[in-house]
Amino acid sequence: MRQPTRTFTLEFKQEAVQLLETSGKSGTMLAKELGISESVLYRWRKELRTQGAVAFPGKGHPTELEEEVRRLRRENATLQQERDILKKAASIFFATPTVSYDFIAQHQEEFPVKVMCRVLDVAENGYYAWRQRQPSARQYADEQLCQHIHQVF
């Protein structure tokens, strides 16, 4: 069975590095006294030297670089989603908003409606109003005519 991972406070790490540099004891001896491995002690010293005051950020306190990576990953995911929408919607760029609304209705399981409306340059509230709208008299007449044509043929 695996032993739980030990965690050390910032103060402990800083004091251990301080002892390594000032006590005159070897790293092996000091590490044994502190109950840690020698490699951990030297890694802490290296981190403290390279990162200074921001060394040992701990859990929940990401460094600026980690924050930037997280932000860029979110942005990349959004851009990939928009690219996929544009690939599928290339045929409707010069169409009426109704055609865009049809596209959004067909792909709302795959992409968020808000993102599709932004990419296709249609109003989100316009899309939802279109969904609630009853068919016009012309649309109703066309539907009846199509049914009659299918009956004849």
C-alpha cells in the first residue's frame, strides 16, 4: 500500500534551505535529520534561488505562468469551437438570418447557442424569438401545397 504524500509548509522549506547554506553540515546529514530525501532538499534550494519570493506556490496558488497557460488553454478551446462552427456553416454566410437560425437549431447539441450566434453574427434574442414564432400564413399555405404535391406524386 502506498504511503500518503507528505506536505511541508513554506516556512519549513525556507528554514531547511537556510540550514543547508549556513549550518556547515552536508546535505545528506541534514536531510536525514529533517526526515526528507537529499534530492528534495537540493530541489528546494534550487527553486528558492531561481524563483525567490514566489517559490513554493503550493496548491491553489498557481504561478503567473500557470495562470497564463490556463487562460490560453481556455482561449484555444473557444477558438477551436468557433473554427468548427465556421467549417460547418460556410455555406450560409450570405444567407438570410432564418437560414442561420436553422443552422443553429440543427447544431445546438454540438455547440453553445451563444457562441454560434456570435460567430454567425446574429442576435441571440432574435434566434430565441424565431424559435417561438408561429408560421406565417404564407408558410402555412406553402406547407399545404407541398403536402398536396406529395399526395399527387
